[in-house]
Amino acid sequence: MVSKLPRWVEYGSFILALVAGLVNSVGLLGFKHQSISHLSGTATLFGTGIINASFVDAFHLALILISFLFGSAISGYFVGSGSLKLGRNYSSLLTLEALFLFGSIYFLSDNISLGHYLASAACGLQNALATTYSGAVIRTTHVTGIFTDLGIMLGSKLRGESFDKRKALLFFLIITGFILGGSLGAYFFSFLGFYALLIPASICLFLALSYAIYNKITLS
């Protein structure tokens, strides 16, 4: 049951959604106006680009998709099951996400597309860190599924079924974090440019350190 969720999962989901919103807004505001944290729009653009765009543009979009998949595969290899479980080495993966973002700053600042691929890999890695916990789907890099699940819950409530307030709170925090991250990304990009990605990268390092300490205290 979602009621068994430890509080750190909710706080962590909010912060990770904020990170993704920040990264995505910087990508959208930068050169090529490339969405990064989710793939629906990119996949559509790739499909239309095969017909209407140049080979270079279509290839770029394909590499965005592959990079996200690559990041997810890294999490899958080191974490295994998508279920969230205390004791897994999330700290190392969060540190790797930060390194991907630091690398993306270097390349994006010179208008090199490799920065997009590193940022996309970072988001894929993050999204695959923990996809489920106690029946709750936790996706922190996009909110389409979150809005869908929340809508289903509201519709079920109108039909007379019980309403899981804790689960709704989790979804609300993810949505709020993602939107807030987008706002912060736009604000910091206005005077920092791609160096605004230093903020989500630093947040990932902070989360990695915090989780390592929490994990050590809890399991000791």
C-alpha cells in the first residue's frame, strides 16, 4: 500500500521532479529548443522528421531517444528491478546523473549536440531509478502518466470508490516539483544560460550524499 511509503520517498520524488523540470526547461530554451526529460514529443518529431526534415535533424532526434534509453539501461543494470528498495546503490547513480549534467554544460555551452545526449541520458537514468513502490508509479521526468493516474483516481472517487490521499499527495508533489523546476530553469537560464544546469547537477550530488548517509544510519 502507498500508505507504507516512507516520507523520504515523497520528498525525494518532489526534488527529482524539480530537477527534471529544470533540465527540460533549459533544453527547451537553448539551441534547437530540444525537450530532454521525456520522449513523446521527441518521438513524434522523429517520426515527422523522417519525412519532412533533413537526415541530420532526424538523426539528432534518434540519438536523443537512444540516449534516454541508454541512461535507463544503466539504472536497470545496477538497480535491477524497478521497485524501490532501501539499500540499493542509488547514490552512485545520482552521482553519475550529476556527472552527465556537468558534461552536458560543457558541450551545450559550445552549441555541441552531445550535450543534449548527455542530458537525455541523465533523465533516462533518473526516471529508471525507481519506477514502482507499493503499487505507486513514480515517474519523475514527465507528468503525463501522473495526470492520467490522478484523473483516474478522481473519476473513481466520483463513482463512490475510496480515494487514496497519500497517493494523491505523491502525485501532486511530483507535478508541483516539475512545474516549479520549469519556472526555475527559465529564471536561471535568463542570466546563466546553460550553466543553469549546475543547479540540478548539484541537487543530484546533494541527494546522493543525503541518501548515502540515510542508508548507512538506517541499515547500521
